[in-house]
Amino acid sequence: MTDAYMQGKDLYATIASGVYKNNYWDNMEHLEDGTPNPEGKKRRSNCKSLLLGKRNVMPPYIVIYKDNDVNLDDKRV
């Protein structure tokens, strides 16, 4: 996370790339060429709670996994 910050990368997109196991740019609101990326915007927004904390009865990572139909038994949390 520190490296991403020092490189000027978006921290939410960096977190999302680890959670969703995809490319950094797949989690940005716009792709590298500037085209809109609505799915990336959604994934990025979902990961804001991991960095900022989310006021909810469930821990934020469970909310993200649940919202995206990820089987928690298959993930190490």
C-alpha cells in the first residue's frame, strides 16, 4: 500500500485489484485511454470501505464479498 501511495496510484483501485484479483486499471472509473469504466467505478467504490472503514454490522470485507457473490469459504480473509 505504501508503494502504491508513493507511486501516486489510486489506493482504492489498488485495494480492488487485490480483492478482485484483476488489473489495477480494471478498477478505475476511467480506463487508461479515458473511456468510462462503470464496473471499475463500482469495484473501486466498494473498496473505499476497506480503507476508510464502513459503519455496518458486518466487517467491510464481508459486505464486499457478499455484494459480489464471492464465496467466503474460498477466500482467506
